[in-house]
Amino acid sequence: MRPEAEQPDRNAGLDAPRGTLIGARLVVCPTPIGNLEDITLRVLSALREADVVACEDTRRTRVLLDRYGVSAKLVSYHEHNEEARSGELVEQMLAGSVVALVSDAGMPLVSDPGYVLVRACVAAGLEVEVLPGPSAAIAALVASALPSDSWRFAGFLPRKKGELRRALGEPGGTLVAFESPKRVPGTLALLAELDPARDVAVCRELTKAHEEVVRGRAAELAARYDGKPPKGEVVLVIAGPPDAGDAPTEDALAAVRKLIDAGAKPRAAASVVSDLTGTNANALYRSVTGA
């Protein structure tokens, strides 16, 4: 390790407006999405050292802090007081305070409050430090077994049917979104109407005692949840729609039909030809079955 005198100054090059003390900053701290043991050592350290912890629900955050013996001053910071509270917190940081920001679960700003405060800190020239940690969106994407090389997060899916239809049909790789349990059957039914062969994963109660990941085609899962909404918090992971360029060639279609005539099931035949030709398997399946 280099001598202390040679350690880099984390605030080097950062102007300290209006008398800001060195070290004053905002620390964004992700918290467990279900299992309290998922909190990181760095987050615990940041919460212990912070002058104030801004949180959505002080009662919920206090449960987490009590679990680990963290005594911290808590202030509420939620969607109804973001504007006013952000100004107050920025003033405290300009006076030298360290503020930790948490949400009820997961990473602040990801479908949770925090954007207004981060923007205000950047505008004021304050340092914003983001710590890594639990995220329901990332956990669901990995658990879905769907492509993760290209994906997009949509937050909560829109309620209006027209907007939801557009969201489900947008290109951009795998779609990850939060959804109300009561709306899951309707969302899956609409997806099955648009593309019954689309791959989907319904990820429920991630990291909790009743965690469940159900994978299948849109039509299959729409039937499974018809009139039977899942319980708990849900993340939907949906394969991206086939690109226009995925339209199968006549030779590929002929190969699929030949396999079906020989006794293969349509889905298996489409998969084999897809592996051999690179043609989208769902596009092949829909073309030969009319689904």
C-alpha cells in the first residue's frame, strides 16, 4: 500500500461551493429486496458514517438498521416530498454533511425516489457516490434464462392497453419490467394475443422464502395465470420481439415442414432448423403453424 501522503484525494478537482467541507457527498445505498442478509458491508459502513439517512419509509429502514445495530438519523424522502427535501439535503451537504440515500428495497432511482436529489447534487457540484448492491431487475433477468446481452428496463408497465401493446412490441432485446400481481393475467393475455410463442419468465418474491420463477411461452403462461394472479412482488422478463429481418426463407420453412411430415413436433422442428440456419425459431414456428 502506498504511504498515506500518496493516497489520491477523492475530492481532487471538485470545487467546493459555498464553503462545502471536504468529504461532503451523497452516498446512494442499495438495500435488500427481500432477504436482509443481502446487504453489503460497504452499505452498512456508509449508513454508520452518514450524518443523515434519507429513506422512503423511516419505519421500514429502521427495521433494517436495527438488525445490524446501526444508529443513524433518519429523514423521510419519498415521491411526495422529493422537491422540498432535496433542497434541504443539498444545503446540509453544502455545509459539510454526508447524506446516505436508500429506498425501501433495491437501488434508489430504479422505479424509486432519488432522481431529483441526485440531479440537485450534481447541479450543486456535490460528489455522488453509488454503491453496488441488490436489484430485482438484474436478479430477474439472470433467473429468466432469456438473452441478457441486450435488454431494457421499463420500470412499471403502462396501464393503458394501447401503451402496453406498444411497450410489449418495441424492439430492443429482452424486456424487464415490474408488474402488479393483479395485472399479470391481463398483461400475459395481451402478450399471448400479440405473440403466443414469445418466451416469458414470471419472477415472484425474489430472494424471499416463497421465491418462484416460472418460465414458458406467452400462451402457456397466459393460460396458467388466467383468473389466478400470482401473489407477492412480480418482475416480468419477456424476450424481445422477432426482428423484421428474422423472416424465414422458403428453404428454411421447407426444412421445418419436412421434419414435421417425418413426425417431429413443430416447436422441435423449428428449433433444429433455427440451429442449422440461424433463422429465428419463433418466426419459423409461427410461419408453419399460423400461431
